Amino acid sequence: MKTRILIACAIAAALCAAGAASAPAATPYTVVDGNKVDSQTLQGWRTWRALACERCHGAAQEGLVGPSLLTSLKVLTPDEFKNTVLHGRVARGMPNFDGSKLVVDNVDNLYAYLRGRSDGAIKAGRLEEIAK
């Protein structure tokens, strides 16, 4: 009897762990109609534009001399993204931006924008803030 209880508890624990592991992560952005976004994501898009990141990553983040961010943001965690942007990958041509107040203040917003693009929720092109 004790063995059955222990097995049942082990199965229940495994199912709970599997459910927690497969729970989708919350999206860091809010988007309506593909081009209306929350204010933080809009600031991320503005940061992207101000820094002219399209010179290396393409106007639609599809990649040029730098990698496609549509692909990269499918696998990079927020912390990995932040580390890459702030500290760069100088040997691969990615400069560090930890000396830019605009980037430091908006790296999470930039992640939200690029994650939305990678997810296909945010369309390429001009964005506007969701009407309040």
C-alpha cells in the first residue's frame, strides 16, 4: 500500500513539474492589429530606429551582415539578449552598447519589440501606441 502511495505521489509530482515547465512564458509586449503596441514596446522600436540597427540586422530584422533577429529572438533568453546588446560580441562585429544611456534605459523595451517581431505578432514598419 505504501509503495502505491509513493508511486502515485511521484507521478503527481512529475506531472506538476511537466505542466510548470511547459507553461508558456508571458509575452513582454502588447500588440493590437500588428502595428499598435504598448508604450514600452514603442520605446523599444524607437530605440531600434535611433540606433540604426537595420544597418546590420536589416530593416525587417531579417539579417544582413548581422544575424536575423527574427531567428535569434526565438532562442535567446532576455538575459542573453541583454548581455549581447550591452556587452557586444566584438569579435563577430557586434559593438557593445553599455555606454549608451538610450540603450541601457531601454534594453528591456528593445527586447520586447524584437521578441514581438520574432513571434510574428508585430508587423515590420511604422508602429504607434495603443489608444488609451
